[in-house]
Amino acid sequence: MLQTETYLMELKRLFWENSLSVNDYQLERLAHFADIVVEKNKDINLISRKDINNIIENHIFISAYISEFLPERASRFLDIGTGGGFPGIPLAVVKPLMRGVLADSTTKKIGAVKEFIHELKLANVTAENCRVESEEFKQKYDNTFDLIVSRSTVPLILLFRYALPLIKEKAYLMTIKGGNLTHEFKTAEMKYKSHIKKSTIFELAYKPTNVRNEKGKRLILLEITK
């Protein structure tokens, strides 16, 4: 309980500093999520053990923070390579009207995510233990999503390949990336340029610890068509 209170205080500070509007219930859910991820991480490698002390800023907050960049029309999302539930679960908490599917091919990880969804009483998301490029998944979710999100290390060109069979006629692709994106973006653009309607890269700077985005995290937001 003491750790949960510490997480809650850190979350309140980050959300307040950055003028993000969430209610107390949502903050409590996010703090509880941090708590159960840390506990489960003792058995399953959901996040780096070196990063446990930074779970709020580096995992919970940043996953919720990207909701500020969501297109207004997006209503149903797919989280590819969700791992321990990032960014899908924090997004589901702060955007309760959105519906989502959290997908990962690692059975143990998706088992943990299902436990988290149940524990947090999230009715707007489900978890799938499946490869999103599989025929089974594509048939089940054909023409379903208007937003694809990912925090995984999957190259942008692969995210396009995974996304196109699953999206509606128009959709958005949103992914958090670090480092130099020039080569990765150009490689994806060479193959999928005709599907890209608009592209924007946001610097994921935030107060009080990453004002100049020293951590080098960027959000790629692409408006795409089939």
C-alpha cells in the first residue's frame, strides 16, 4: 500500500505539471497498475528490472501521455507487441470511451496482461495471444481498427505491413521511437508512400524531468489509408 501511495503521488505530480486532465479514480488505477506490474515482474520479465524504480515515468506516464496526441476520430485501437500492457492499459484507463485489443505473441506476457485487465476491471480492452500477421488474427479483425499503437521495437516498415490488413479505410499509426528516425522512416516511406496521407513527429518532452526531451523519445503519428 505504501508503494502504491508513492506511485500515486508521482503520477499526480507528472499529470499536474503537464496540465493533463485525469480524475482521481484514473490516477488510482494507474498507480495500482504500476504496483501489480512490479509484483508480476518478479516472475515474468515484463519490463527491465533495472527500470523498476522508474516505472511511473518511463512506462505508466509516457503511455498515458501519448493520449494527448490522439486523433479525435480514433475510437478503436490495436496495441501491437503490448508486452506488459504498454501503452494499451494506460490508454484504456485515461480514454475509457475507446475500445482496444492488446496483442502479443508471448503467452506468459499476454497471460499477465489478462490478469491486469481483470484486476483493473477494464471493460474496454481485451488481450490476444497471437501474432497480428497471422491469417487467424487478420480474419478475425479485418477492417476493424482506426488506430494502431506500439511501443515495441518493431521497425516502422513492419508496423505498416501488420497494420494495413487490419485497419478501416482510413486510420492512424502511432508509435514511440528513440534515436535517429531518418533511415527507418525513409525505408518505410519507400514501400508505403501511397498509403501515407500525413505524417507528424512529436518530441515527447514533459515537465519536470524531461523538458528538453533529453531522453530522445519521439512520437510518430501517421494518417494512413488502405
